[in-house]
Amino acid sequence: MKKRFSFRYDHRCVRRDGFVEVVNNTWSNANGQAGLMSKIAVCRKAISNWKRQAKPNSAVRIQELHYKIDEVSRQENYRLEEFQKLKKELDEKYYSEELFWMEQSRLI
């Protein structure tokens, strides 16, 4: 028997490429569904499939950003704009991770 997992919305998905398109396409293609609950169920399934295919691996991206920041800061003539851009992305990734773990612990 296949174990069924409960669906949990992941705030990190909204910022990722392809998420909004999946939801919009699924919602508009579910017009033949009989009611709101059916459309929501179809969207939930589409989001789950999308998440399985486009797994967010924040730990890897955070490590990459640390490496890039270190690399940029070691350059003699490093560009402040590039450093700030990388730092901002790193801060966003840490914030996303924090939200994810708060959701996992059901604090939200």
C-alpha cells in the first residue's frame, strides 16, 4: 500500500521559476472540474509533482553562494555590486530555509 503524505504549502516555491505557471495552467485547465474543492485537489497534485521534479536544494545553493562570495572578496579589484548581489541572494536563501523549518515545526 502506498503511503499518502499530507500536502504542505512551501513558501519557497513561489519565488522559484515555473511555480506560478504550473498553478495558473493547472487552475485554468481544471475548468471542467466540478467545484472549487476539485480544482484545489488538482492544483495540489500538480504542485506536488512540480516539487518532486524541481527539488529545491537550498544547502547546495547556500554553499555555492558562500564559495562565490569568498571568491569575489579575494579578488584585488572586486566589484562591490557583485558582492552585494551575492550577499543579498545568500540572505534570501537563509530566510527561505528559516521559513521552511518553521513550517516543518508547525510554528507558522
